[in-house]
Amino acid sequence: MTEGVVRSLGTRRFLDWRALDASGSAGGILICWDKRSLEILDWEEGQFSISCRFRNVEDGVVWVFTGVYGLFTKEERECLWEEIGAIRGIWEEP
């Protein structure tokens, strides 16, 4: 994912983003947010997912968002669940 493509989507200087390109399939994951509303505290990239830990600017609530892309095989799905479990082990937030 190029910065030019992402910048064409939105609010320019207020836009922040993280992306994970697909491996072996079309697509990938793109997570965008408005920096006036959300502050990114940390992020983790897996093979099939990307997780971002955010803080709401307005009220300070911290939370986690995980984006995933479609998996085809049972082995890939098992790997994804392991990734999600690892994220849960790193961060305590909902």
C-alpha cells in the first residue's frame, strides 16, 4: 500500500494509517483513522492480521482494533487464532 493511495482517500494531514499487504492472495488490510479523534499507542502486524491499540482523544479510553483478511485453509485459520491470542496476551484493553 503506498502513501499516495492512502492520502487520496481522506482528510490529508489529519489522516493516519497502517497497512498489511496480502501474502499469496489479493487484497490486504488497510486501517485508517482521524488523528484528531484517535491516538495510536502501538500496533502489531501478523501474517493475517494487524492490530492497533488506540486512545480516544476526547475521553482517554484505550481500546484495541484488529483487522483480518480472509483465509482459505484450516491451517491459515488456526494461525490467525494464534495471532489474535498473542495480541490478547500483550494488551489488556478490550
